[in-house]
Amino acid sequence: MRLGTDGTTPAPARTPRPPGRSRRRAVLWLVVLGWLLIAGASSPYQSRLRDVESNSAAAFLPRSAESTQVSRLLKERFPDGDSLPALVVHRRPGGLTEADRRAVLADVDRLRAVPGTQRPVAPFTADGRPTRGLVSRDASVAVTVVPVSATKGRAVRDTVESLRDALHPPHGVTTEITGPAGISADAIAVFGDVDLRLLLATAGLVLALLLIVYRSPLLAFIPLVVVGFAYVLAAGLVYALAAHGGMLVNNQAVSLMLILMFGAGTDYCLLLTARYQEELRSDPEPRAAMVRAVRRAWPAVLFSGLTVMASLAALFAARLGSTRVLGPVGIVGTGCVLLGTFTLLPALLVLFGHRPLLRRAAGKRGSRPWRRVVAAVFRRPVWAVAATLAFFAAGSAGLASYTEDMSMLNAFRAETSSAAGYRAISEAFPAGTAAPTTVLVERVDGPLRESDLTRAARQVRSVPDVASATVLPARSTDGRIGQLRVVLDADPYDATGLARIGEVREALDGGLPTGVRATTGGDPAVQLDTKHAADRDLRLIVPLVLVIVLALLIVLLRALVAPLYLIATVIVSFFGAFGISVFVFRELLGQHGLNPVEPTFAFLFLVALGVDYNIFLMARVREETRHRDTRTAMRTALLTTGSVITSAGVILAGTFSMLMILPLVMLFQLGFTVALGVLLDTVLVRVVLVPAITWLLEERAWWPAGRSGPTRERS
């Protein structure tokens, strides 16, 4: 042993750090700091998203819709403008007493003082006589009509809450607030803290699944941090676009953005993390391994995100605003989560995640169960294809139970005040009393005549199931437009009621004097116009999404045959999953039907997200064909990516299942359908159907470009 000049043992020399290493770590820390600053600046706006939401169906209809024209004419040409009627219901089984009637009139006086309302129409005169059409025949139900000036957002909810606070019914008298304003207020109220509950429930589920996948708290938290920061940024951007850019936003789009970001974003993180772990096997140096991982994984991750964004862009062609608004909101969310995947995730993995990944990287590639599954599929590929197609065909038989339902009574999963009030009115009055239809009669060549309104009312009464068509005294400021209040005997929201609204329009189109025209609006007409727009959007958006996704697959895979059968498998999967879902909703759960918008959303998510897993798999197969034939490449890709893609599918299905905790039936149904479809796609399409078809086609799958690599030997 050599000693120093002072006789002591010299300290071992420090290994010099590689040049630039400190600088590279500083860059990684700057990336993390940048995201912290972005999240801090955006977080105040996340909680304010509800302030800029508009949840009125009329706000999302095209300008050409009749109900939209009625709303515009009321707002621009009538002194009181457009309003949402709130129907205050007083009810005593057996009949309202004289004291009850005095209490009702006292309530009306207090309702008159509520800010944001117009003069109420009382069910009784000052001397206690009933107002025609507002008191039931047995005098057990009395209805006060209160026009609410606010027409959107929390303003409607706050006004209706003030109306509730003003009510002081005597003992034995129940009160409810229904009508368009009451229903809108309840819809906003049930979504009160739903963002926070949905965020916590989704994050908790994703964390639990990631802990199962990684068995490491650190690795489980990293994707959650990435997606969480991206969500805060996206929420801030959506708020800015809604508050200052004129973009419409509703609570449905915000909830779907959250679910989409946590589901798809976690998938992207899983895929890049798995590739990073794979690269650490050959080079344990974190930064070099990450550079190679990003270089090799970015096409699949980026094209997956672009597929989702391009599919969402197809919604810009929708006529229905509530469908169209999901396009920009979802694109912002997906773009933010892609940005986080390619910036924040690599920084966090290199700084904190490489050590646990190094320990996991020592494991064998392809677990024994996966080897058995792969062997079984490739042993009998024809049988695998036939059995899978037979399963989806059987599932699609459930579509025979499909029926549409737009009834507001059936929209909520829990009982609400508006539903109870609506039911009370429907039992005591003609069914359409709670949601009357407004007909505007206009003379274009001069002042409106009384005979014009009489003729229009006669035409309306000729339609079956019309209980009454009442001429209202209100006139437009120029005297050219008058109003009819139309009440149906049928439920105005069910199929029969909506059909009657259409017949009212037809009767008015051909039965009025020259120079007189009529437009039909009100809440039932809004629902009818919504259905027409939704049907048109479905016919347009479905082929548009298929063309967009097919084009992206052709670019990614540089082939024509493989993209065609990949699209075909996703379509087959959609019909199977949607058919099973419809059967469950109608036959097992006893639900009344589906909203006509739901097939469009279900198709969009199942095609865009289902293709994701085909992209993850086939991009790896395409990469492997540089060195081996297609069959061997497919086997290698399945063994390498099987676990991570299956984990991603389970997480995505889990996140969409969180929609089932929301209070709206439509979102419950959408969550169930997409979760089921993603699971079927993950387990059957990506594991069985696509590999079996590719195995049978071999090199022909890559026609016309051919396989990437020079090797032609069979496996």
C-alpha cells in the first residue's frame, strides 16, 4: 500500500462526472419546473370552468332550427325577451283548502320579489277563484308560472334556488319546482361537485391499477402526475377559450375530457415507460435509454394521439353544438396529455424512475401465460377468427332492443324536485302542461290580425293529442308577431309527443293565410330539433371518422391491406359491444331507451380508442419486420407488448367506467358501453382477431409496399 508523504492513506480519487451530465440534469429539472409553473398558473381556472358552461339544449342547436328562431325572436322582438318558465307546484292530496289558497297567494307575492324573474302568473285570483289551466279539476294541484330571465349556467340554478327559498307552504302541502327552468336547475345542481368527485374517483382507480401493474408506488405516481398536470393545463385553456374565445362548453364535454385524458394519457405513459424499461436492458444509462425509447416509441404514441384528435376534429362537422363542442375540448385535452408524455414523463423517469425500472428490466420477456395464449391463437388461426366474429355477431343481436328516449323524467338516475313536480302535473293535467310548446305567428306584410292567430290555433287543434292551443295576449314590439301556447295530451318528450310537434309544424306550414308564417319552439320543440340534428350528425360523422382513421393507419403502416382489416375489426367490435350494452340497458336494467346522441359518442370513442391498441401492436409488428418475417414479428410483438397493452386497456376501461357514477343516465350508458367495448377490443380484437388475420395473410398484410426488412424466411 502506497502512503502519502504524511504517512496516511490517501483518499480514493473521485470518478469525474461525464462532461455535460450536470447540464443535462439541469435541463430535466427545468422541464419539471416549467410544468410546475404552468400548473400553478392554470389551476385557479380549473374550478371556474362551471362558470362558463352552458347546459341549455337550445344553446347548442343550429341557427336554422325552428326552436332556435323562436328563441331569437322572443329575445329580440318581445318586451320581456326570452325566458325559461319555472312551474311552482303546490299539492295537497284530497284538495287544497281555503287556507292553502291564501298561502299559495302569499308565496306568489314572495316569488314576485325574487330577482331575475318576471311577473308570475298565479293559480288563484285575489278572491280565491282558480285560474283556468293552472288548477287541477279536483283542486289538489295548483301551478304558478314564473318566467326566469336567466337562460344558462349557474344563474338559472341560483334563481330557482331563490324561488325555493321564497316558498313557505302550510303543513301537508308539498311544493316542487319543475318546467324547463326547474329541470335545468336540477341538471346543474346534480353536477355541483361532480368534477371533484369524478377527478378523485378516476385518479384513485388509475393509481390502484398502476400499483398492480408496477408494484412500485413511485412508478405508479409518475403517470398520475403527468396526466394530472396536463389536465390542469387543459382545463385552464378550455376556460380561456370559453371565457374569451366564444367557445361553447357544457358539463358533459368537461367530464368526458377528464375521462379521456386520464384513460388515454395513462396509456401513452404506460407505452413509453414499457419501451424505456426495454431499452434499459441493453443500456442501463438512463438518459441514453430514454433517447432510444422515445425515438422508437414516438410514432405509435403520436399516431395514437393524432387518431383521437383527428376523430374528435370530425365533430366540427356536427350540427348539434353539444356534440360539436366535444371536438375542441377533447383536442385540447389530448394535445396537453401528449405534450406531457413527451416532455414531463421522460424527465421524471430519468430523474426518479430508472432505478425501479432497472430492477424490473431484469425479468424475462413474455410471461408464460402470454406464450400459451399466443401459441393457442397461432395454432388454429381460422378457428380463432371464426369464433371471435361469431361472438360479436351474437352481441350485435342486442341492437334489436334499441329505442330512443328523450324524456326529461328519465334523464336523471336519482329522483329530483323537477321530476316529482313534472309527474304531479302530468297526473293532474294534460301530460304536456309542464312543457308547453310555443308557436309564434307572424304577418310579414303588416300588423298581425286576430284572425291570423285564430286560424293558426284552429290548425294546431286539428293535430291529434293536442289538448289546447291558447292565444296569448303578448305581442312583439312592432305588432307583427303573436303567440300560441300549445299543450299536448301526450308526453311531449316521448316518441309520440315529439311526432305530434312535427305534425303541428306540418299543419301550420300549409294552413295559414298568405303573408302569415308560424315557427314552433319551446322545450319539446328543442328536443325534436335536437333529435333531427343528432340523426344527421350520426350519418355524417361515422363515415368521416372511418375515413380519417383509415388514412392515418395507411400513413403509419405504409400499407393498404392491414389498415383495411384493422378498421373492419374495430367496426365489428363496436356493433358487438353496442348491441350487448343496449340489451343490458333495456332488458336487464329496465331503462327506457338511449339518447339519440349516444351512438355517435360511443362510435367515436370505441373506434378512435380501439384503433389505439391496434396501432400499438401493429406499429411494433411493422418495426419487427425489419429483421424477421411477419409471423415471427407478430409473435415477438405480442410477447413484448402483450402485458403493457392489456394493462392499458384495463385502465382505459376503468376510467370510462367512472362515468357510471355520474347522475345522468346518458353518461352512465356511455361509460358502460365504452368500458365494455375497450375490454372486448383489448382481450379479443387485439389478442385474438388481429393477430390471427395477420398470421393468415402473412406478407400480404403489407400490400402494396411490402415488408420492411430483407428477411423472407418463414417462422
